[in-house]
Amino acid sequence: MDKLTVFIALTGIAVLLQAGVLLAMYITMRKSSQHLEALATELKTKVLPTIDQAQQLMTQLRPRVETIVANVEDTTTVLRSQLERIDATVNDVVDRARLQIIRGDEMLTRTMDRVEQTTDIVQKTVVSPVRQLSGLMQGITVGLEFFFKRGRKNGGGRGERRPVPQDEMFI
């Protein structure tokens, strides 16, 4: 046997082996193709109707969703304007309360000042003259007592002297 015969035999075996691999690949591809076709058919029968229903549902819901969004926008606008009004009102109330507190403080300060002034005036116009008059009356009383007691007692006069209580001097 010659080398050429061995080479031809080996080449034949390689070609047969290659043909077998190709045949196996063909059979496997055919089975995979049939399986993919079955999946595609199942997809068309089960999933596509669901997608169609979802599209129809979205088409039906779209106007409602747009209405809801428009209502939310309107509500937000109204709420914002109401909050701005409330903020302005609260600021106004706080400002007015602050002014009233300032006015009350000023009025209380003026009243306290007037009370002090009135106290000073009463002190100067009533209490001081009364003290002076009381002192004068006590002086006259002591003088008269001294004068009349001296006349009754010869030369004595120092015996009984009435003390002047300090409390009588103040009113």
C-alpha cells in the first residue's frame, strides 16, 4: 500500500467525518428552528393579544390620565395662590400685632411717667405744705404751752415738756 492510497483513505474518512458533522448540525438547526417557530407561534397567540389589550387600555385611559394631570395642575395653582394669600394675611397680622404691642408699650410708659409726675406734684403741692403747716402748728403749740406753763409755775418751765412724735410730722 502505498502512500497515496493511505492519503486517499484518510481524506475519504475526513470527508465522511465532515459530512457527518454537517448532517448533525443540519438536524440540530432544524430542531432549533422548529422549536423557535413553536415559540413564535405561542408568542403570537398569547403575548401579542395581551400587548394589544394593553395598548387599547392605554388608549382608553389616556384621556382620563390627561384629565387627572390637568386637575392636579389646577389644584396646585389654586393651592399655591391660597398659600400666598395665607402668607400675606399672616404677615399682616404679625405686623399689626407688633404695632399694637409697640403702642401698648408706649402707652404704658407714658402712663407710668404721668403717675411719677403726679406723685411728684402731689408731694410738692400737698405733702410738703402739710408738713410745714404741721411743724408750724407744733411750734405754736409748744410755744403756747411753754408760755402758759411759765405763768403758772414761777420760773420753772422746764419740767414737763411734751415730746413731739416723729410720726405726726409725716402724713
